Amino acid sequence: MQRREFLYGINGGLGALAFHSMLRAETAEGPLTPKVAHFPKTKAKRCIFLYMAGGPSHIDTFDPKPKLKDLHLKKFKRESKFLSAMGSGERYYVQSPFNFIKAGQSGIEMCDQWEHLAGVADELCVYRGCQAESINHPTANYHMNTGNRFGGDPAIGSWVTYGLGSENQNLPGYVVLPEVAYPQGGAANWSNGYLPPHFQGTTLRAKGSPILDLHPPKGVTREGQRGHLDLLNGLNSLHVERHPHHQELSARMESYELAYRMQMEVPGILDLGNEKESTREAYGLDDVRTEEFGRRLLLARRLVERGVRFVQVYTAGWDSHDYIKRSHTERIRSVDKPIASLIKDLKERGLLDETLVVWCGEFGRTPDNGKRGGGERLGRDHNKNAMPLWMAGGGVNKGAIIGATDEIGEKAVEVVHPIRNLHVTFLRLLGLDDNKLTYFHGGRFKQLSQTGGEVIDELIG
């Protein structure tokens, strides 16, 4: 061996050891290390985002429109496209098939199918003034989740973990709990986009093992795994030293380390058998209608309780172009009890004030329909000009109804704001300033709101 090769080999080996030492130190100081918020006095420290994919109807959930009773089945004609490709031609108005109640001391209006949510009405802030910009499911999903209708940008959960880090370095900072079938637009709804890969949403599968290879193969010990990782990190670090700007390899190495730590922590979190039977019953785990969604909400509570910064829970089936009474009744009953129990559970554990809970879909629905079926077949089309949305916990203006739509629910007319302002408000509730939470990419500093926005002050308590 030549002298130069010998010295190069020593330097490479020392470099590998040094890099691995730094990598191990990143367990304490890394991309997901907790960071100081821009507004440290804000209450919310974490978020559970409940996403109702398909577009729930505001008119049939939290925004009653008695005027539609007078107009029910009245025909009219739109000469041009109004709300969607389905919004032109011969139309007819559709009244809500549900009755409405005023719940809690605040008198928040909600359809009578919300039997359990009515019991926590005074914790809710219902917002009727939000408007979307798209009436197609994939683009609308991308817009609500990433601020960009065309996808490819970081999800709101990625921005939050980028800005605040995570309170548990043995778990991902951003966890997604989807159904077996992903929402339209797929995994791009929780992508890290142009942010470093550490901030991508980690999905826990709805069926089978929530995480593949969570348990080591038979015969492989923790010591053996550690040795394999050390060897792999040593080899990979040689490449990283030569190509320091390749973030993907560094992120993958850190992901291996995180996966190793998760094998110790995650199984205990996923074991809902540790919960009291009364808690399992409260979340609806004993009822086939609520078991699937309730299980994921109970898991969401366990995750935020253990320091996960942002948890997003998806459930679909809200796209009711017809049979709205049947479909919305089924959907509401599947989520009503688990959501109410989540809010009560967080409050009893002293977590609600520090946890922002958001409930919404990608858009609302029209007060009319073009499918002349009558009876049970009545439904509604897509509506970007009005939509249902509420929040709880985390410093919101609880027990309040903010904004309003017109008398038939066609569009928002009071405290009207686009989704970018809603995003800016979410960030503010979590202590983050959208104008400071930026990332340099493609020649400019980018942010969740795309071009800036304003806080909706009325939503903050």
C-alpha cells in the first residue's frame, strides 16, 4: 500500500466514525429537534387534523338554510357554468332532509344527526366564511393540504414540523392515518414537497401491520441490528462526504436510525388493548359503524400525547351527489361519537388547550342539483364558494359561529376568506408566522400561503 492510499484510508475511516458520531448526536440535535415558536405565548403546541374527504355539505351539517324549504324542487336554469361542470343547465333546489338543533349554552347550530358532538358544542368554533378555489377533488385536496392546487408543495403538517420540530425524537413528527384507499391525489397530500425529506408525513396503514417491518426478523437481535446499521452508516457516510449536498442519502440514513428507535416505541403506542374498556367503548370500538374511525382517533390521541406534532386522520365517502340523506347519515354516525370522545378525552387529560383540532373537507356542496330523481335520490354537487369547517382547542374562539353564507347557502357573504388565510391562521394558532416560516427553493423564498395572507382574527379566542 502506498503512503497516500494509507493516509486516505485512515481519513476515510475517521470521517466515517466522525459522521456516525454526529448522526447519533442528532438524536438530540437534528431536524426534528423542538424549536421555539415565533409566538411562544400561543396555546396550541400540536394539531389533530380530521379530514372528511369528498366534500361534506355545510347545508346538511352546520349551516341550516330554512329558505330551501320554500324553494324545494323548484326548477331553474343556469345558462353557464357556475360552481362546477355539473352546475349548468336545468337545476332544482334541494332542502336539507335533516332537522337542526341549537347545542350547548352557545347555541351552535348543527344537524340532529350529531348526537354526541352536540355535547361538546361549547368547545367548537364553527367557521362559515371559508371559500375554496377548486371544484375538482384532487386539486381541491392539494389546495387544502398544501396550499397549491397542482400538488408538489409541502403539506401543512410538513410546514408545522419544519417550524416547530417534534417533541419525541423516537417517533415521526408528522403522522398520517389514512383509510385503505387513499384520498384523491394520493400521498402527495402529505408530501414534504421541496422541504427536506425529514418532514414528510409518515403513514400508518389501516390494515395489517401499521408499519411494515416494525418487528425485526426472527433470530435478529437488537445488538445485531445496531451492528448492521453502524456498518451501513459507515459506508454511506463515505459517499456523503464526497457529495455533501445530497440530502436524500442523509435523510435515508436518519430514517434508518429513526426506524430503529421506532421499533422500541411504536408497538406500545399501537397496542390499544392497554386502554381502559370504558375508553375503548367511548371511542366506539365496540360498534362496527364507528370502530374503524374510532380506532384511528384513539391512536391519534396516543400519538400527540407522546409528542407527535401533527396527526392527520382521513375518512372518505362525503361526495353525495345523490342519496344525501342516506350517505350523510352514515358518514356522520361513523365519526360523531369518536370525535366527541376525542375532544372530551383531550380535555380530561389537560391536552385540549394545547391541541388544535380541525374538522373540514376540500369544499362544500350546492343548494341545488341537476339529477331529477326526487325522494331518497336527492343530493348536491360541488361548491367552492361555501364549505363547512370547525376547530376546537388550541386557543380558538370556542362556542362561536364565525361568518355566514347567503340565505340558500350558495356562497359565503360574511367574514369571507380564502384558504390561504385559513392556513395563515392555523399557523398563527400554533405560534408560527407564515411570513417567517419560509424555505428557499427555485430561486425564491416560499411559504405555505404561496403569496402571503392574513390572520382571521375572529377565529382566535
